[in-house]
Amino acid sequence: MSVCLTALVAALVALAVATPAAADGTDGPAHGMAMHGKPKYAAGFKHYDYVDPAATQGGTRVADATGTFDSLNQFIIPGTPAAGLGAIYDTLMEASADEAFTEYCVLCKTIEVPDDRSWAEFVLRADARWHDGKPITVDDVIWTFNMLRDKGQPFYRYYYHDVAAVKQTGDRKVRFEFTPGTNRELPLILGQLPVMPKHWWATRDFGKTTLDPPLGSGAYRIASVEPGRTIVYERVKDYWGKNLPTHIGRNNVDIVRYEYFRDRTVAREAFKSGALDIWVENSAKEWATAFDVPPVRDGRIAKVEFPHQRTAGMQGFAFNLRRPHFVDPRVRQALTLAFDFEWANLNLFYGAYTRTKSYFDNSELASGGLLKDAGAEEREILERFRGRLPEAVYAQAYAPPATGSGPQGLRDNLRTAQRLLAEAGWTVTSGKLFGKDGKPFNFEVLLADPGFERIVLPWARNLERLGIAATVRVVDPSQYQRRGDAYDFDVIVSSWGQSQSPGNEQREFWGSAAAAQPGARNLVGIADKAIDELIDLVIAAASRESLVARTRALDRALLWGHYVVPHWHIPHDRLAYWSRFGMPAAIPASGVQPDTWWIDPAKDAALGLRRSVTN
């Protein structure tokens, strides 16, 4: 999955598991809620540590987007929404970037949660306003919740599944009541509710796409739209929430413009020519070779690797288990053995990447080693599932197939792959692999980024040695999204970002119900009751220690299912930007936050006309 600035920022936030204590460790209403323990920032805090409260405001920032867009409603399946739409809406609460997971009030003034977690009550701020000046009401919150659950993208139904009722309990109070059980993260899930104006949607169909700029309440409003080409946001001068401690030092640029390009190669050249301000690079080859240009050499463009402490998550070639070829895990394992990461890292990636070996890599949540050496809770949980999970979970330490530094390693892997395919009932005739039904083993890898062809084709050549014909099809981003939503693919490149606090979102990633729901994130099509139960245990974790143990147990089950061919990751973000920005000194654990940057007048003036001179 290709990375853009919007996706980078959005990927830093995921849902989390909460502690059974009150919201801030004390009884009664609170300003924020921590995943475990107390929030880092106490009531009355002035701003986050990773912002500069004296940041200059003003100017224009131009970013890129790939493909096209035909809708300004990002909450539904139909249409391709424009980039940056989240900026026009406020949420009840928002997460900080320097904690594992804590949310602080935005639209709400306080949140209150009882010890048994049977409900969560939000008191709305009296001064919260829509851009048309009308107050944000409890009715707006309730309407938004119902619309997202009933007509929104599938993940909302999974997130809100355990909400039994929502009702008004005062002039500015709204209470969400939960079904009995152990879904302890629900208060945080509801905190992320992007509230929409009921009165604006009263004359419109929420389930349909629209190019009418929606009314919002956030720091930005839509200034202009050229469908499929450009969308421009302007900072709201009288924004009601500009002095909130969660917003101080952020949203400093007056105008944010997204320019659309057919592919990233063209967009990259546009950046280097001065048409874009910031570039997030997702290709190791391009990072190593494409920026030896005068603006970089003379300092007009800064090329920086910003460190982060995010969970790496998983990116890989995802098998569609809805296709008969991929039902047998031995087949999936065989195809994984044919991918030569070491060769790709040396020859394609300039040695930049580390192989991903966990769905929660680069964090304490990742499983590792033999199960017998794991913690007591992790061992005890998995023992309950013995006989329902692959035996390798209990006997082996997972590691993605490696080939070493020479061709012998790949030959050994292909021999193992041949054995697995034969055990699964596939036979080779005249150099082609055939199933028991007499049909050849052919499949297609669906791509949206042409740059990935150079990665898939060497894998396809190795698969050809097994008698398998793997082809590549590159489609535009809109078609890629539509085919992904409909599960109309054999193999697809996908990624699942993870936070330090996994929870309810795992149901949409791997849950049985999501496998049958069009537009859900269970692209693989996993429908395994054991996985469902392991997810439920993660959601029900009542302490950080238990969450870690349960997540590691889920990780082992996913890894030994061989559902994807694991790719790679890096512990930093690669950004290039024209040297006109100021930025805070501190980088939070979640990584660089471009919304805390500002245009430095002195740097901007010094850059001046030199920006357009590229040779």
C-alpha cells in the first residue's frame, strides 16, 4: 500500500484497550482517558510536549495525492473520497502522539466512565460550533452515531457492535450504554467519533457520494474543489477550538492544497521541480537514487529520515482465501518460500529494510521464540486452543523464509515448497503445476502502484520454477479500491497498521464476520473461530501485561496461518521537503507530525525564487 502524507498521519492513530479504573484514575468526569493508568497530561495542561505554542501561522502548503477522487463523503463505501477530509471535522476526543494510547477531550468537555465500563457519558462544550455558527448538539452526536453504524463503512459496525443504546441525558450530555461483556475499549472508540451536522444532511442522502463541500466544525473548511484534480482547504480564522490545549501549536498553515497525480513518479518530479512542498517517500530505490538533484545538494530541499517508535504492523502479499487455490495453508506456505527477500533487499532496496516477522513488529507486542519460553499467560491461552491452531504454534519459533547470501538457500526453499505442494495434492506435468481437478495453478497479483512490478516479477520467476504462472495487473487507484472492497482479486499488496494498543479493530482485520462483509479490512478472508476468540481475548484485556500476552498469542496464530507473504519495514519515516518550514524540536513516539510544522518567514524569504531553479 503506497504511503502519502495523509495516510502517514492517519496511520499513527488506532484503537486501544482501556483500564477498568475511572477515566483519569479518579472518580467522576475527567478531561481525558488513558489506555492503562492515568493520562500523561493532567487536567489544565496547556499543550502537547511535541508542539511549539509560538509557531507562526500563515502561508500555503501543497501536498500530493495519487489517482483521483469523486466524493467528499469519506464515511461510506461508494465513491473515492478526496484527500484531507478529516481536517474539516472535530471528534469527541483525540489521541496524543506521545502516549501508547490516551485520548483528550475536544468536542466534549469531560468524559465519565463507571468502574464496570457499562457506559460512557460525554458532556459537550458549550462553545463548540459548526462553521455556519450553529452550536454542536447532542442530537448531532446521536445522529452521527446512527448514520455511521447503519450506512457507513463496515468498520463502524464492528467498532460500534457492542453499543446497546445512545441517549441524551442532559442539555449537553450524551450517554452510550454498552452490552454486557468485556469490550473495555468502547469509551475510547466512542471518543474517536467524527461528529457531523444533522441539519446540513437533512436535505441530503448520507449513503450517496457528494461533491457539495460538507459543513464541518474542524480547524479547516473546504475552500475549492476541482474533482479528480485539486482540493483546497482554508484554515478557519474564527475556529471555535483553536485555543484548546489539544490544538495549540498545530494547524499552523492557512491554506492546504492537495494536487492529484496519476502516479507517484510524476508526483515525485513535480515535488523536485517546486510544485509540492513535502514528499513522503515509500520506495527505498527512489530514496537512494532519485534525489541527487541540485535543490538537495545545495540545501533548498531537506532530505531527512525521522525516527519513530511505532509498531511496524504488517505489509505483505495477501492471499485471498475465497479463491480455492489458497485454501490449503501448505500452498500459502509454499508460495511464501518462493519469495527471496534477501535478494530483493540487496538488489532492489539498497539494503534499507528489515524483514517483518510479526504482525506487531518493532514493539513489545510481537511474539518471538518458542512458545515454551513465552510468558505464563501467553502459554496458558494458546494451550486452550491446542488442536484448533497449527501444531507449529506449539513446536516451532516462527521466522519468515530466508535464503541467505547465495542461490543455494532459494533452491532449498523451492524444494521444500515442492514437497508442500505435493502434499496438498498438486502435481507437475510438463513443467506446469496442476490440481486434482486438472486445472493449472495460475493467479494474478493486483497492484495500484506500477513501482511494485519490479518486486513482484522476481517472485513470479521463482514461482515459475514451481510450475506456477503468476501474472501482474496494474490498475488505477479507484479500480484497485473497488476490487479490494469486492474481494475481486487473487493476491493483493496490503498493509495493516497497528498501534501500541490493539483492540476492536482486529475484528475487522481478521474476524469471521468481516470476511463476508464487502468493504471490510479482512481482505484475506480469514473465517476461523479460534482467531475470533483470540481477538475477543485481546479486546477484553484488563491490564497492559495481559494485553501484551494476548496480542502475542494472536500474533502466533496469524503467523502460522501463512495468510500473507511478509514484506519489510524501517524504523523511520523518509521525508523530503523544501526548506521553508519551522518545526518543533521534539518528535513523539508515533513519529513526525507535519501538522505541527509552520512556514518560517525568514526561511521562506531566503528560499524565494531560488526554489524554481532546479538545474
